[in-house]
Amino acid sequence: MDSTVVIMLAVAVVLLALIAIVFVVLIRRTGSDRSAKRGPTPEQVADVHTELEHARREGVEIRIKAESEAGEVLRRAEAATEGALRMRKEVEEETRGLKHELKELRADLERRENRLAEREERLDEEARRQADRGRKLAETETELADRRTELDQVEQKRREVLERVAGLTADQAKSELVMTIENQAKREAALIVREIEGEARKEGEKRACKIVTLAVQRVATEQTAESVVSVLHLPGDEMKGRIIGREGRNIRAFESTTGVNLIIDDTPEAVLLSCFDPVRRETGRLTLEKLVLDGRIHPQRIEEAYERSKEEVKDLCVRAGEDALVELGITDMHPELITLLGQLRYRTSYGQNVLKHLIESAHIAGIMASELRLDPMQLKRCTVLHDIGKALTHEVEGSHALIGAEIARRYGEHEDVVHAIEAHHNEVEVRTVEAVLTQAADAISGSRPGARRESLEAYVKRLERLEEIAQSYDGVEKVFAMQAGREIRVMVRPEAIDDIQAQVIARDVAKQIEEELTYPGQIRITVVRESRATEFAR
């Protein structure tokens, strides 16, 4: 439509140009006619020719310009026409595509409507089948309820017949059946438990014997342990007089300074030193030995020799403690504990050197710990310190186990080590494996052949006397001496002895033992009063 307008505008421009040219020519002719009537002059004729030529040129220019404009307009019109044709073609193609898609959408919609209609028909059919099935189930439930009622009636009649024949009600028969099954189950369970316990006990004893045997075999220890030296040999009997001094001055100064009793008797070339504290006795022995070697014996020399001997014994104790720890591979321990450990070098128990006993027990405990996949160093630490309290039993009252535990706790030892020390004589209830192995190592070291000097006869007599003392009280049923005489277990009759009387018996037995017997450490008295009921399922 734009090209048509352009063409029309071009034609109109051309027409207007032609009309203008014609109009100019007519005017000039009219003027020429008028002038002809008057008779044109030559100038006028020239002017007319000039104007005509000028008009002709303008007309030509206008025509050329109009033709070029018309050509441009035609080209634009043709280009617009081609664009319009292309757009029309594209629109037609897009229209055809849309019509095709619309056709496919309509076909798809028709297919979906058909499927929905088919599904609706199937659902209606399924609903009808479900309704039929529901009616059949209702009828079946009614039939089952009727049959259940009939069966209950038959069961009731059968139960009545059985109760009448057996003479028992259903509850009574059920109770007897349950009781029979329960007793049978208990009997079988007891047999199984007994069998398992027996197997576990056999296996445990076998393994324990293997571990203990291996530990004892791997520890090579001398058969006779060292004992405290309390006899000093003299170069001659004349030295006894010099030791006594004028009017006993030297011996009194010696005993006052060292705290050791000096016994000078008819024994040739020997004197005896007596003191309850073994470290002090050793200090006195070294002091007297130095005085004898020097030959000058008087109170001032005694004090000087005593001070030197005391420092020497202290150094020996520290060195002995360090040597023991080096032998066991223990590197970190408080210096005070090392000193106390070294002091046990001069302490004996039934003739067995306590420090050697601790080292031997630590080796045994380490071996058993390795066999049981435990920490050997921890067990060695527990065992080497378990008798540390014996270094202070002359200064502090109480059991060496409890004293040693308090010392270890004070100097920063681990709580497991402290517990093993305080529980190695069962004065505290055992709670850890380390404490049990400490007890075992202590017992192995103390009971091996040649470890202690106490004769078997004296040992047996002491145990028999402990049992006799406890057995002499009324109401006592049985007495057991345990832990190598360190504990007495007294079993009393519960119908004859009450709880208060049991405490009285324990106190009286302890008092009588203190008065009559001599023993190391302390003895624990445990009075047991209990009632037992035992049955066996056959």
C-alpha cells in the first residue's frame, strides 16, 4: 500500500510540472499575440526567445528531476513490495505451522479424552467389583462369627467334660503345667550354669597356673635372702674395754647418740647391736665399725663418727633405691619415695630382705602383666611400692599397707598404684586387676622355697593358735586362717549371735591376739554372720 501512494505522488508531481509549463507557454503566447497586434519590437522578440529557451531548459530539468524522483519512488515501491511479499510469505508459513500444531493439539486432546473415558469406565467397573467383594466379606464375617460361636460352645463343653474327668479346673491345670515347665527350665538352667562355671573355673585355674609357673620360672632369685647384720666382729677382746670406757662413759654416750643398744657379753671378739629400727641399727653398726678401726673412742669421736655414718647410710639408701628402679626400668619417681625404698634394704620380714622382696615381686608382676596383655611398667610400679609403708612402721602407727598408700598419694602416684598398695592385704576391697596381680606377686615371692626363715613348725603353730583363739568364743561355728595368717575369717551361727555380738567377738579376738602372739604387721579379723537357703532342682 505504501508503494501505491508513492507512485501516485510521483505522477501528481509530473502532472503539476506539465501544467505549469503549459500555463507559462499560454501566458507568453497571449502576451506575444498582444504585442503582435501592436507589432513586436526586435528586443521583445529576443526576450521572448530567451524566456522560451529558459522555460524549455527548466522544463527539461524539471522533467529529469521528476523522472529521477519517480525512478527512486519506483525503486522504493518495488523494495517495499518485495518486503511485503516476504512478510506475507512468512506470515502464511507461520499460519500454516500454527494450524498444524493446533491440529495436533486437538488430536492429542481427543486421545486424552478417550483415555480418561476408558479409565473412568474401568474405575466404575472396579468400584462395582469392590462393592460385590465387600458384600461377600460381610457375609463371610457373619458366617465366621456364627462358626466362632459354635466353636466356643464346643470348647466350653469339651472343657467341662475334661474338668469333670480330671477333677481340676482350667486355671489349676494351667498353673500346674506352668509350674512343671518352670521347674524343668530352672533345673536345666542350673545344670548348664554349673557346667559353664566348671569349665570356666578349670580353664581359669589352668591359665592362672600357667602364668604363675611361667613367672616363677623366669625369675631367678637366690634361695636365701640377706638379713640385717646386727653383729660386729672385733680385732680383739681388749677392744671391748675401750668401747665400754671408764665407768661406762663411752657405751652410754654411744647408746645415747645412736639410739642403739650395745650388748657386750662373753662372746669372743664380737658385740651385738640391738635396735627396733633397722636403719638406725645399721647406722650404729657403721659408727662402731669406724670407731674400732680408728681406735680412738670417746664421746666427741662417737658423735663425729655417728654423723658421718648417718650421711653414709642415707647415701646408701638413696643408691639402693635408685639401683632397684634401674633394675626394674622405672625412671620417674619422687626422690622421697626413692629414699624410703632404699631404707628397706635394712629391713627384713621373716628373714627375707624387704627390698629384694619388692624387686622380686615387681619382676613377677611384670611377667604376669605381659602374659595378660596389661602394662608391665604399671604393674611393676604397683608392686615395688606395695611395702613402702614398712619404712615408716616404726614411726607411724597403723598398717604398713595403709601407711604406704598415704605416702604414695602424697607424692603424686596414680590412684591405681595407691589402690594396689592399700589393698594388697585385703584391708581395702580390691577393685582393679592391678591390685589382684600385686597380691599374687607378693604371695609368690613370700611363699617360694627359701624365701623366709620362719620354720614350718612355728608357722603352723601360729596359725593353729590364731584359729584356737577365735574358736574359743561361744557361737563360733568355723574359723579359717587366711593370707598366711594376716586374716582370720570367723563364721558364727546366725541364730545364736546377732550383729552387735558379732562386733564384740571381732574386738575381743583382736585384743586377745595382740596380748598373746607376736607377728609382723597386723591381722584382720572378719566375723561373718549370714543365713543361707539352698535348693536343688532335680
